[in-house]
Amino acid sequence: MEILGMNIGCVLAALSDKRIPEKDCLLPLISKLLGYCIVAASTTVKLPQILKILNHKSAQGLSVAAFELEVVGYTISLAYCIHKGLSFSAYGELAFLLIQAIILVAVIYYFTGPIKAKTWVLVLLYGAIAPTILGGRIDPVLFEALYASQHAIFIFARVPQIWKNFSNKSTGELSSLTCLMNFGGSLVRVFTSIQEKAPTSVLMGYVMGIIMNGTLLSQILAYRKQAPKKEKKFD
């Protein structure tokens, strides 16, 4: 008996016989349930960050480049998982995270002053290339190379924000709730990726997510009681 790809027949059979379900039956079910929980929770992951910016009418302390790279990384990851035919429970949150990341970048653009010509070029370039990548209409070898590069993209997406926090000794408008949800999601995804037998490259991506989001969380805890310093600008 299967519901949404979850085999609950073996569990029901074991419970009807008043015994504990076997490990090979229980773990995949737990993995699927956790996967769908992550997908459901992902619909609001970036909402705290978006609302914080809107409420304060400020994107102070946030690295624009960091969030732009997030959009690129989510696009590549989502396209790769679709292309590999993975179960929706194993990657579904990427679709919702991508949508929210695009909205978040737009909000940051709005509150960081007039949009420069270079920014418009990047937006148009993304709009032209993203549909091709998401549709999988690229060479398979290039696809693998792109996905391999997305680990570096996500690292570089976090590094500018981590460095900015360190330089300012403040996390500015960075949302602690969003960072916590990202960290928790990465932890759960390591387990579900192992159970779903996802490619090693996918698993390593979530491990890097734990490290990067954990670093941001530690900075929020370290700097939250300190008076925010004036944001430094770098040429």
C-alpha cells in the first residue's frame, strides 16, 4: 500500500501483528515523511527575511551578491534534480526556495537604491538562460559540470555575507529564523538524501549547507548583543 510514494503497508502489517516494523521498512517511510515536511516548511523559509526587510524598510548589512548567487545555485540544483528524476520529496523545497529567493533579491534591490545598468543586465541574462537550464535543454556533460560548480556557488553565496557580518561585527537585517530553518533543513536533507540514494554530489551540497548556515547562525548569536557598527564599504 503506497501513498505519495510512501510504502505504509509493511508498517500497518507490523503494527497489526503487534510488533515493531523492520528497519528497512521504517527508515524509508520516515525519510519520505521528513522530505514532505521539508517541502511544506520551505514555502515560508525566506518569508521572515523578506518581512524583516519590508518592516524596517532597509537591507542594511545584507550582501546583495550573496543572495544573487543563491538564486543561481537554486536554479542549477532544481534543474539537476528534475533531470535526474529524483522523487519530489527529495528536492521539492528547491522550487519554493527559488521563488522566494527571486522575490528576496527584488526586495533587496528596491531598498538599496536606484538599480544600476549592470544589475538590469544580470536580471535579463538570468531570465534568458534560466528557462533553458530548468528545461534540461543543455549538453549532459555541461549539466554535470554546472551542478558540480553549484557547490562552489553556494559557498561563495555565503562567504560575502559571513565576511560582511565579521567586518561590521553585526548581522544587520539578517533573519535568525531564516538561517535556523536553512540549517535545520540541511540537517534533515542529509538523512533523506542517504535514504533516497541521491547522488554523492547532492549529499555533499547539503553537508556544505550545514557548515555555511551553521556559521551564519553562530555569527547571529555572537553579534546579537553587540551594538551594530556603521557598515563598512569596500571598493
